[in-house]
Amino acid sequence: MLNSNKKRADLRTKAIILHRTKYGETDRILNLLTPEGRKSCVAKGVRKEKSKLAGGIEIFTVSEITLHESERSELSILTSAKMIQNYLGIISDLDRFNLGSLIIKRANRASEDVDTPELFNLVNQSFWALDKGYNLELIETYFLFNLTRISGEEINLHRDINGEKLKPETVYTWDSLEKALKPEPLGKIKAEHIKAMRLILTAELPTVLAIKEINKLLPEISYIIHTVI
């Protein structure tokens, strides 16, 4: 017979702060993004001046944390938090801070339904690129394309609006209502755009950032993802 009173092991993992809320006089309630999915917890006494947890729950950081499940609450208790990566470059520039904040907001919303390490990795890669000073439009486009994929919405980059296979010699436009590519002689979407979008959806962000020619394709690619998400 199984022992229903058996204590569960503490969870030790990496985490990114999605949202912090003041609770009581000295505590905070945290929403965390981890490789195991979204976790909510209480950081007790974290607002005290000498709290050992405070440095590990800053925004735009990755920390190693330990969560203990409380028997008296649905919220776990944060028992340790050690910062292992601080992306200071994000908070030193207003445009990068604004995009970083948007990434956190969208990831927080998506994490309510998505339970996969891919979301954690996507946010972490995006923070890294923001911190390093890469092209903001490319970072945002990469994040939104892959957030859409992770969330389960497929962008069809293999067949057009008529169900025909996409052809390298054909020029297309994007039908925002049907959310598909449409053959159009005066269209601006060419084979190079389609190839770039496929790469964005399959490669790691550092690989995409290394392709200098991709920046000139961004206006058309960025328009597509903003009509989808």
C-alpha cells in the first residue's frame, strides 16, 4: 500500500522570473519559468534588507533555485535562489528593456498553457541576444515565430493558399485572413524570405543572428508574424 503521507522531493532547477507580486510585509509571490514549466511560489522574507533570496529573483536573470512544496498551501516555497546569469545589457537601454518586458509578458501568458523546456530556452536565448546588442527586430521576429510554434499554431511555409507546393520561382504575398502565402506577381515574398522563415523556425537564435543577409528580409517576415500572433 502506498504511503499517501510520503513527502515529495524538492525541485532544483533553473528559473527566469516572469512576475513578482508583493505579499504581506516582507514576502513576494513569484511566477517562474523553468525547464519543467511554469511554477508559482512564495519567497518568504525576500523584501528584508539582508535576504539571501533577493539577488536570485531579479528580472532578466537566470537563477538556480530550489522549491519546496508546502502541505498547507498550493504555492511552493522558494528555499534558495542563486543568480547564474544576469543580462545587465537589457536594463541599460530603453528599447531593449521594452522588448525584454514584452518577451516576459508574452511568455508569462503562454506559460499558462505550454509546459515544455522549449519556452524556457526561447526566453533565455532572447535575453542573451538582447544583452549582446543584436538587431531588435530580428530578436522580436525570432521570438514571436517560435512562440507561435511552441504554442501549437503552425505557419504553413510549404503550401500556398490553394494547397499547391511553394515554388522557388514564384513570388507571393501574405493573405492575413487565410494566414497563408498567395501567388502574386507583384508580391514581395520570394524564395529567400521563405527559406529565412524556415530557418527561424528550426535553428537556434545564435545561428540565425550570424546570417547578415537576413536583416534585409525582416520587413516582410516581421509583417507576417504580427498578423498571426
